[in-house]
Amino acid sequence: MQMTEQKPVTIQTATPVKAMPDAQTVTAVHHYTDRLFSFRVTRPASLRFRSGEFVMIGLMGENGRPLLRAYSIASPSWDEELQFYSIKVQDGPLTSKLQHIQPGDEVILRPKPVGTLVHDALLPGKRIWFFSTGTGIAPFASLLRDPETYERFDQVILTHTCRDVAELKFGEELIAETLVDPLVGEEASEKLRYYPTTTREESPKMGRITTLLQDGTLFEDLGVTDFGPQNDRAMVCGSIGLNNDLREIFESRGFCEGANSEPGQFVVEKAFVG
């Protein structure tokens, strides 16, 4: 899910952090820019989730209570660890501290996965689009490495829009790893298309993804001539503005929004818990 540093969720507990069953150990940290980093943590033995879902994670606050916020799980459902992708906000209540974690540190995790960016919320189709901006690529990092994605669709297209070229690095690494993944690499090599764009720094493809979709550039670049609700399914995860804009575009083209209880032709991540 797209990260925006707001007031974190505070959950009161009388249990010391060392005794808390949802404390997980950081196993790796990677800093991409002064605004973005990823990290991996141990996975609770009891945790089961669908690729694309999110959980609440965070750190203990100075008052002894956990500061938690929603993070999409960037690792696939079969991974033995959990990966997350985050922004850094220097004065943010949580990420100002979270960005300094090191392997061996502990984070708090509430193992109750939820979310709308799951296959169960979409009807069968020919092609699946993953529209992402910034850290909104995280749930799609999970879905791209899930065999079900390639079983359900003939073509898988990931768009990732960031301000600067350096912010696309996570997505570039994701694509490279997916193409050689022993579980999905062969199918991904045939079905997966990657469409990165920037909005500020010059790059081979520039522009907001909404503009490129509406003026037809996106379809022309990818050779798609039959985009519509009969063939296409879409998932969206980015800023609230992007989510709302794409929802309007899809609905104007006859797409119906889906949910876990009633599958449709597109879904938008609704959770923005700071």
C-alpha cells in the first residue's frame, strides 16, 4: 500500500515488549534513497495471508505502547520471511524511528492480514494491470511472485510511477528477481510486462500514469488494442489522489469495482492508516 506518514495507530497493552508474541526480528534492511527503504523480518509460524494483503506493524513507543500502521506485505504468501517497503519521514511518528532499524532489532506485528488487492476480489479476465506509484508497488511485489497470478491471466502488466529515476530501483530489482524465480520465472518471462515512468526527473518514459492511460500512450506503447471491462482487470495502489482518479477513469469505461464479497473488474486499496 502507498505509505503516507500520519498519526500512527496506538494500541494499549500491559504486556512488556519482550514477552509479546507478535515481536518479530529484523533480518535485512536495504536503503534505496533518502526517502525509501525496504526490510525483511521473521514470519510468525501461524501467519497465513493472501498475496496482496497488509498487516499492522511498528515499534514500541516511548510510553510503552506499540505505534502501528498498515504495511502491505511485499513478499509472496509462500515466503518464509516477510518483506516490507517504506517511505522515510524525518519527523514522522513512526518512520522517523523505523528507518533506523538494523538486523537483529525487533518490530511489532499484528498477524491479522486484510486487504482488497487480492485475486478473490476480481472476476476472471484476459489481462491484469497493477497500477502503482511510490511504495504502492509493495502489494504487487507479492502478487507478481504468486503462481496464481499467472494461472489466472494471459498477460500481467505492472506500471510504477515515481518522481525520480532512483525511486524506481525497487521495481527494477523486483522484475529482475521475478524473471529468474524458480517458481514463476518461466511464466513471468512470457506474460509479464513492466512499465516504469517518472514525473520529475527525465527518463525514457515520463508522465503521470493517468495521463498516459487517458491519451492512449500506455496502450500504444504496450500494443494493447482491446482494453475494456470484458478483457481487463486492474488493481490500484498509490496516493489517494491517484486511486480516486483511476477509479473515475475505470468507471467511465464501464468497469465495476470489486470486493472480497463481490468480485468485480478492478479494485483499489482503501486502507490509509498512518
